[in-house]
Amino acid sequence: MLLELHVKNFALIDELSLEFGPGLNILTGETGAGKSIIIDALGLLLGGRASADAIRSGSESMYAEAVFAVHEGSPARAALADLGLGTDVDAGVDGGLLIISREVTNSGRNRCRINDRTVTVATLSSIGDYLVDIHGQHEHQSLLSPGRHIDLLDNFGGEELLALRARVASRFRDLRALEMELAGLLQDDRDKIQRVDLLQFQAGEIGDARLERGEEEELSRERLVLANAGKLFEQCSRAYVCLNGGDGNGGGAGAVDGFQGMPAMPARDLVALALSELRAASRIDSSLAGVVQLLEDATIGIEEAATRLRSYRDELEFNPERLAEIEDRLALIARLKRKYGDTVEAILDYKAKVEAELGAIERSGERIEELRSEIKALEADLAELCAELSAARVRAAKALEGGVMRELEELNMPGAVFKVDISQREAAGGIPATAGSSSGSSSSSGAGTSGPGREPGGRRLEVTERGVDFVEFLLSANPGEEPRPLARIASGGELSRIMLAIKAVLAAHDEIPTMVFDEIDSGVGGRAAQAVAEKLVKVSRLRQVICVTHLPQIASMADVHFHISKEVTSDRTRTRVHKLAWGDQVTEIARMLAGSNLTDITMKHAEEMISLATNLKKAM
């Protein structure tokens, strides 16, 4: 339930606060005072569209905040839990308080919060769907759109019908996915042949190269060695001479071409000489034994290094032919990399994908038959579910018809006939019609059924995520007239009463705690106005109702009455709101009855209206 609403710098409102109560909350005032602006501000908090143009002139931003009581076990509480949001459980309300706020700046930026946690506008909208049901003065025109009627019927049908509709939607999406896959496999044969030719060429080109993972790195290393074999030979020979003396082939140091600065004695001999001296010294001072050991180890290391150097040098290959082969191989790899991937591994992975696609195309014939079989089975399953859904809608339609007609009778439309037309349409790409389904339009709520035992006859029905049914509300406002679509026969006043009748029926079935009616009494007067007023009271016994009205019959029924006015101070127009006590309420009802010409008779009439309304509410 909505407890409080705070609005700042929105249109004509500089700042105001309203505290709502249970039952029927009425907002009245002169045209243009800002009554609907208050409802618009509430709509913003529920995820409505925001515009910087709505910010009060001279202000940088607008702000709105609403406080709701969210009771334990309510759908709103469950939705909050799903989003990881909670309520203020210390607020002294069963289930806790929920505070929603939204700020819109001149730059168009939105700041949305739920209990001080920043959220998106979409989150506001999703939570708002569980908190408030708003019906504006033009919103009843949605009754003129048959596309909305199926949703109204399904919501009236309740959780079981909605669960069945969800199953139909799931099967429908599965069917469309299979049909899309089949369509892809049944593409033009020329395109398929061209694709196969391309894939075969690519697989063949990569396969002929006989690439191996890690090959490029190994070839690059080998190419570097072959290209520098002469240089490596000379460097290793000079190093060998430095370590061991001679060139390793029986020659002296001079056998190494270009070796300048030949050491007087190789490292091996120098270490041996040092070792001889230190051995003698260690016999005098044993502390030199450690150094002797190091030199002995160094001697062994020098000999080992010299041996390995000679072996490496002698094994160096001067092979221009092999170098040319490697250059050609690396050029081939580079060409394939430009076409298929940045590395040899990526090229081989691409080849695997190509081969997998080729295999899929080659097996497409088998898959096509599999898909056709799966689609046929899913169509049959979907057809059965749609038949169940249609039957459930027929039952719900009969109940809705009875409920709405009872409400219309109470709304001073005793001769009205309300019908829910349920029909199906044939379509080449639809699902098979089951026994008991019919196509085309009819004039009764049983339009969706044709009696048990009827054969499908090969017909296929148009199907959507909502099933095979097309729902439209029909009305005959006067006795003797055939029920026809609402758009063709209903006046503004009749639409208002039909909307109220439908919402009155739905109020007992949905769990949205607050309903808002913004001047839905348009075009209603006389006895019909009194009937609308009484109906709003009945609805307010089930749900909190907030109603903007110009009718004194409705205003006199208020449990909480707010008067909205407009004043000009310092050349600025401001909207003001006052919660009316009994005496002020009498004055406001009198103003609604007679305008500014208030007389004792008008005041007595207003008192009488409020008194009668109070007695009527007690009797309900």
C-alpha cells in the first residue's frame, strides 16, 4: 500500500507531500491545478518515461519519493528478494517499508534508488508492476485495442492459466529454433555447393602443407643457425684455442683465421701452472686446500667445455640447400597465416572447424530428416498445449463475462451484454489443428471450441507465444443489438464504466495492492456517476484506491480527501495540496456541485451527499 508521496520541482509543483490511507483516496481541484501531475510523478517512480522538460523552471533537477508498506508473502516482497533487495523491517510494518526515489536532472540523467540502493529504471518498472496499477484518463482506450484483450483475459484466468501460457511460449520458442535450423540447412543448393567448394579448397590447402604444432619456431631456430654457420664455426674455434690451445685438429693457434691477440698460454695450461704452485703452498698452509680444490674443479670444467665446443664446431653444417628449403617452408607458413590464423596452431584449429562444417554439410541430409521429425513431434505437443490453453481461456471467458455483466448492471448498464470472442486463424506455417479447435471468428465465448470429436482435416492454425487464440471483447450496450467490438460501439462514458467493471472483477483476482484512476469518470454523469462512485467504494474494500475526479458523487465517498489548488506568488505558479477535514470536505463538494456560487442550499446538499455516502459505505 502507498503510504506517502513526496514531489519536488516537478512541473507546477515546487514541493509537496501527501499521506495516503487505506480505502478510497480522492484528489479533487480545478482543472489545471496539478492533480494529474501528482499521478504522473507517481508514474515516474514506477519506471515511467522521464523528460527534462518536466523539471520546474529555474530548477536543476526534479525529485520524487514514495513510501510503501510491503507485507510478508506479497508478490512485491518476492520480487524484491529475487533482485537481492529488502525492506526496512524495523519500520513497525508487517513485512517492512519500501522507499523508492528518483531524481531527473536537466541533462536527462536519472538517479533511481530502492531503500538507498542504486537501481536502474528497468528495475523500478519491474517492482512497480507489483505495487501500483495506474489507469489514466486516456488509458481506458487500451480497451479499444484487441491485442490487449488476451492479456486481460489471461490475468483474470489466474496462475494456472498463466502457467499453461508460459509452457506454450516455451514450446513455441523451441519450435522456432528448430525451424530456423532447418531453414539454414535447406538454403539454396547453389549456395551450399559454393560453400562446400570453398571449404574443401581451404581444408586441402592447409592439409597439403602438413603443418605440425611448434614447427615454425623450430624452423626459425634452424634457419638462424644455418645462416650463421661460418660465424659460429670461427667463434667456437677461437674459444677453443683460448681454453685448450691449438685448433682441435692438430694445428696451432695460427690455424684459426683472423684470430688476433692469441693468448701466450691457454686457460688450461694457466690453471695447471697455478694449481702446481698452490699444491706446494698448501703443504705449507693447509688453509689453501679449498682453493686447490676449486682449481682442480676448474681444470675439469675447462676440459669439458673445450670438448663440447669442439664437438659442436665439428658438427656445424654448411648446407645452403637445407637453408633454402627452410626459407621456402617458412614462406609457405607465412602465406597460410595471412589467410587462416596468426599462428600454426590457429591455422590447424581453423582446419578442424572447416572439416567439422564440411562434415555437418555432408550430414545435413540426415539432420534435415531428424529436424523434420523433431518439428513434427513438437508441433503435435504444442498443438495439444494450445488446445488446453484455449479450453482454459473459454472457461475463464465465461467467468469474466458473468462477472463483468454483473458489474455493468450495478454501473447502470442493465441491458448491456459483454462477450469474450475467442477465435483462431488458419495459416500455412502454423501448427496442426487438434480435434476440438476451430478457425475464424464467432459471436460467443465458446468460439475457441467446436465440440469434441471434430477431425482436424489437415488445417493448420496461426500460432504465437500466446497460443493460437485471438481474443476480442464485444459489447452490446442496448437490448436487441448484436455484441460488436468495443471500438465500434462504445462511447467515452461506456468505456469508463467497462474499464471499471473489468478492474472490479480483476481486483478480486490480482494481488496489486494499489489502484490509481486518473479521471476515468470522463463522460459519466447522473445515475451512472453514482453507480461508478459506489463501484469505486467496493473496489477500495479490496485494494487501496487513489482517484482523481471531477464528480461530487465520487468525491463524497472519500475515506481520505485531498484538495489540489494552484496559486501565484512572486510571479510564480505553484501547486498546493491540502488534506481536507470534514468541514473543508463539505465546502469542496459544494464547489464541485455549484462552482464558486456557494449558497446555504448548496452547502446543505453537500452535507447530505457526504452523510448519505458515509451511511452507504457502512452498509457495504
